[in-house]
Amino acid sequence: MTTQNTLYRTLDAQGVRTYVASLPAIAARLGGSVENWTVREVSDGNLNMVFLAEGPLGGVCVKQALPHVRVDPSWKMPLDRTFFEAAYLREVFPHVPDLTTERLHFDPVQFILIVKSLSSHTVLRNALMLGPVNPQIATRIGQFVARSTFATSLLAAPFESVMDRRICFARNQTLTRITVDLVLTDPYHDHPRNHWAEPELTPVVQAIRADAGVLARIDTLRLRFLSCPQALLHGDLHTGSIMTTNDDTRVIDGEFATYGPIGFDAGLFVGNLILSLFSARDAAAQSQQIHMIKLFWASFTEQFLALWATENASKDQAARYYPATQTIESEKEKNIFIENIFQDMIGYSGAEIIRRIIGYAHVSDFSALPDTPTQAARKKAALLFAKDCLDQTHLFRNCDDFLSHLTHYHG
Amino acid sequence: MTTQNTLYRTLDAQGVRTYVASLPAIAARLGGSVENWTVREVSDGNLNMVFLAEGPLGGVCVKQALPHVRVDPSWKMPLDRTFFEAAYLREVFPHVPDLTTERLHFDPVQFILIVKSLSSHTVLRNALMLGPVNPQIATRIGQFVARSTFATSLLAAPFESVMDRRICFARNQTLTRITVDLVLTDPYHDHPRNHWAEPELTPVVQAIRADAGVLARIDTLRLRFLSCPQALLHGDLHTGSIMTTNDDTRVIDGEFATYGPIGFDAGLFVGNLILSLFSARDAAAQSQQIHMIKLFWASFTEQFLALWATENASKDQAARYYPATQTIESEKEKNIFIENIFQDMIGYSGAEIIRRIIGYAHVSDFSALPDTPTQAARKKAALLFAKDCLDQTHLFRNCDDFLSHLTHYHG
């Protein structure tokens, strides 16, 4: 887990070919011989190099950390983020084998992670920009969040194993710092990393930064992100971290993994669906995104509560952490637990929308709109809605209430 | 930090003499030569061996972990608890040099910790049993809790340093398991570690265990203890962990140190003052304990909020974690933060009272009462009050409300 080593070399396509050929189990998956393989770079995220290597029998995805941010070589960064992505997969894969990618190989010297390739899948963000998608994708992501977080929470395991995992992921400080700064701090102040091209947005940004309620809420969300280790989070669950076909959906890119509030994962996903909604070209697409948020939350709560009930039923009363009892009172405590996740989700979705429009890393969704004035108008509307998400705690009593406001807002 | 090693030897008084003589800096504190020293065992807690070594110039306290619980050799236990006590002192001493003991030496092979001796001090529990004490002792403990928790929280430091400390103390799992089991689980079920001699208590124990509200609340407190790492806690802040003279008060025995909710430290202290109240021999002593709880909470909140204000004033807005702003809205968030600590304090004080009467490790306070029927009646009253602390969340709106109920209950 050293972040500097003299053995490390950044791979190019030829390097990937040689590297894969040196691993018999991986080479066997590709089949044929090395000269039949194609290797192409498909780096898309901001941080890492990504290659697809394909042979007659199949393909793999090869991901390597760089000693800097991929899109900004002047921003130096330790290599160990690939370690945390590999560790995240190790922890959650047994619980979501149908919803993420299988880890095939991890090299702790070269910081190379190899997973099964998803060459027939599309990035969900792109699929949403192109037109209708199967809304059940959102149901599957609800299951992903429920199963990955429940399994790594205190509800499912003795606290010692949870603390051991927290010890591991509490070292993922470089990427946690990025989340704290880029998502939860910078957009609320003048900072050189912030940027937006549309002058129409400036008054809204000023209004957000002048709103004491928004600032108090983002402070609380920042503190809560760092001091509420409910479960192991993916940590970057936007629509660019999801690969999908019509009937198969996989979450990738778990390098931001950290223990935190479950509503953070949920909020990033919902925030990106809302960004997709505000950049939708027609009413049908808008309805689809609303429907997907509804499906996501219903699926998450149903799956999470079902796991909780099953876990409790399988244990002696004294071996259960929480709740030890099944009574009206404990159902009430469960409901408070879920309600807190919901309120976190609303807050973090607002933060995600704002940072994706005025912060360092924007989203491509709005580029699907026909002209700059329309883009600016939609971004402004999205910012104003996000401000509402942050402005008043508990403004939204439940998901229907939230979606009704969103529909009203957008319409 | 290995918990088994072939070099480890349990020291007796002669061994302590030889060991101290081998440490020139410690030997110099005692002065004279080794044959002038007195060494006596003063072990009082359940876990460790404790010796006082005194010479012509001064004395030191020598504490060594045993490979088992001191009072129950059949209960095996790793040695590393002394490491966590030494680490706790290292972290908090700079912030509370006047309220705890200075660490002079730590031996990670023999698991020996040497601190300045407090030979002129009395254990607070014993002082309370003997008669009036200076109520300002409670003010000082309020300062101790405020300063030690604030300094190790996200309010005072970049999150990276907090996460590094959490990584360290998340390994203190043996003693955290004791807290989870003995304080927050066992008393609410049949368990061979529970015991009480007075048959009059049995119906109250049954009522506690049959109360769905109490059980749901203790489940929540247990989960919160493990998933709300607000600050580095002492973890065992009862009146036996406090040494005092009339005008000097020192907290000792930090081996249970862990990150958790600040209200846990506060609740253990207040719970033990309440045990002292219910075992008081006269109305004056009862009033004193009520007064001390009031002083403790006032001192804690005043000191904590003062540190928060100072910390914020010393930083640029963007460098502050929480709150970044000073507005009515952020004051509201601060008040919610303090209110949550208060509610945690009430809950954990109730849990502490219950486990100290019907759990594994009882307190000596009630032995000051003249006869067994009186002891039983007072224990019963204390249990019923503790049940109220757990029965309804937010029953007590503030400290005056809480103390008024306590006065009414006891009177």
C-alpha cells in the first residue's frame, strides 16, 4: 500500500498486452495468443487509466492508478486508490455478484486491477442521454445500495468485523478528501476549482452562498459524511459509475469506498437522476427519471428492511445488535433509521447537483440539449431545486412529497 | 501490540522495584536508592495490576495488564489494553494537563504504563461515600469531557488526523466488547454474568426486560455507541476512574478509550452521580449530588461551546469543518449537536445505573447504607429511575427538567 515505489510503471496499450500475457489465468480468459488480442484505452473517469483487452474467448478490463489525476497531471495523487477499489470489490461482491464486476486480479505494486469486461454494456449516463432506458435499472441500483450497505453495517455482523473494515477504509483519505472538498465544501465558497460558463448562473450561485440555511445544512452534511460510518459506501455512485444493458446492470469504480452514511450513496444516484431529468429533451424522459427515482427508493427500502427482518429471524435475541426485539417500538426505531437515510439522501442529492454544475467536475448530461440558452435555463432550474434540497431540513416528508415538488418545480 | 509474547512476565512488588530501578528517569523521580523505596499493590479495578512505588523524592504509579481479568483469572484477555490507555493519555494530555495524569513511560512488551502517582488523592466514589465533597469536582469533570472530546473531534482538526486516531482506537476491540456486552446488552437478558442478591429487585428487572420501549432504546444506544464516532472517549468515566483532593481532580484509567458519542462519557459520569445520590445517607448529600450534575452539564456545555467559538474564530471560513458560518441557522445546528449529546447522556446514564445494580460489575456506593432492606429499597428506586431514562426518548427536555424529575423521584 506504499504510494511511491520504484517498481511502478505506467502502462500503455502495449504494456497492458505484455502484462496480461504474463498472467496465465487472465490470458486463458482471452484465449488465442497474444497477437490475436486487441487492447484499447477507454479511460473515461477523471482519475485512472482504463484499457479493454479482448481475445477470441473473452475480454477483461485493466485499470491502473496514475501518480496524478488523469485529466490534470499537475494534481499529484498517491497510487493506492486502486487498492481501495479492489478492497471494496472483495467486501461487497459476495453480496451483489449480479450487480457489480468480479475482481480477477490485483497487483499491489503496479496498482493494477483487472475485472471482467463489460464490453456490451453502456454507461448509464450516456444511455439516459440517448433516450428511454429500462426503468428497472433503478430498481437494481436500489438493491445494490441495500445489499452492499446492509452487509457491511452493524446490522449484519459482529462489531469487530465492522471495525476491522473501518480500519482498512479509513486509510482511503486521498479520495475522501476529494469528496469533502469538491462535493461538500468548494461550491459554497470562491475557489479556483469551481467554474461555470453561463453568466445566468452567477446570481443563483450567489443566492446559494448567501443562504444561511443552505450553509448550515451543508456543514451538517459534511460533518455527517465523516462521522456517521453506518456502512461501507461505494462513495461515487453517479450514473457514470453504472454500466448497463437493457437487462443487466453493474456498478463499477469503487475507489472512493469509505464508511459513511448510507444516504450518501443513495443521494449521489438520485442527484444524478435529477441532473438527467433537468437535461431531458422531452416530457417522456422527465417522467422516466421521476419514475426511476420512485423505483429506486422503493426498491432500496424494501430490500433493506427485508434483509433486516431475515437477519433478525436467524439469530438468538442476545446475538442481535439492533433491534434485539420485534415490537411496535422497535419498528418505530427502524422507521427512524430509514427516515434518516431518506433525509440524508435528499441533502446529498442537492450537494451533488450543485457541484456537478458549478464545481470542478461537471456532467455531460446538459450537452444533449439543443442550445446554450436552454442549457443555461435548465442548469439554473436544477440549481434552484438543489437549493431547496438543502434549504430546509425535513421539508420533504417522504419520497412522494419529494417527487411531487420535483415535478412541480420542473414542470 | 502483540497480545501474546514470550518476554512478558507479570510483575510482583519485588519485580516492580527491579523494573523501576532499571529506568533512570523514573528512578530519579523516586530519589534515594532502591532499598529506600516502598512498593505496594493498590489494584482496585477489575482488570489490571496497579502498584505505587515511592521514594524520598516522590512516587509513581505502575500499571500492568494481566493476560486475564484480574478478578477472574478464567476470563482470558489480551494484554494490549495498556497500549490503548497509554495512547489515550498521549492524545488527551495536551488538552487536559491539569485534569489527568502525565504518562512517564510505556513498555509495549511488558504492557507496563507508568504515570505520576496521585498518592494524596482519593477515589471520588469513596469520597462521595464518606461525606461532603467540593462540588466543583463536577465542574472540572465537565471541563475534562469538553476539552478531551472537542480536541479529538472533527470540530478541531482536519479529518485525516481524526481518521488516523480512529484507526488506532478501532483496534481496542476487547474492551469495546466488554462495554457492548456488560453495559449495553447483558442486563436486558438472562445472562450468567448478571447477578443481584435482593429478591425485591427481581420484579423491577422483569419490568425493565418486558418494556418494549426500554429494549428499543437500549438497541439504539448500543448501535449509536458503535456508529457515532464523534470524539475520542475515555470510555469508562465512572466515579472510580476519578482521583480527587479538595482542589485537584484527575481522571485515570483510560484503557477503554474508543471513538464514540460524547454523551457516553457524560452519561457514565452522571449515572454514577445518580448511583451516589440513591445511596446517599441524608438529604444534604442528595442535594450535593443533584448540584454536581447541574454543575457538570453547565460546565461541559459552556466549555465545549467556548472551544467551538474560539476554533471557528481562528480559521478561514473554508478551512472550518462545522459550522463554516456563524448565523442563527448555524447556532441552531450547534444547539441540535449539544441537544443530541444531552439525550445520549440521559440514555447512557440509565444504562450505567442498571448495569451497576444487576449486571456483572456492581458499585460499592450502596454499602454505605445502614441495612440490607434500605439498600434494596434504594437500588429498586434507582432502577426505576433508570428505566425512566431509557423508556421514552426525549422525555427530558433539558437538564433542569431531568433534575426536577430526579428530585421528585428520589424525594
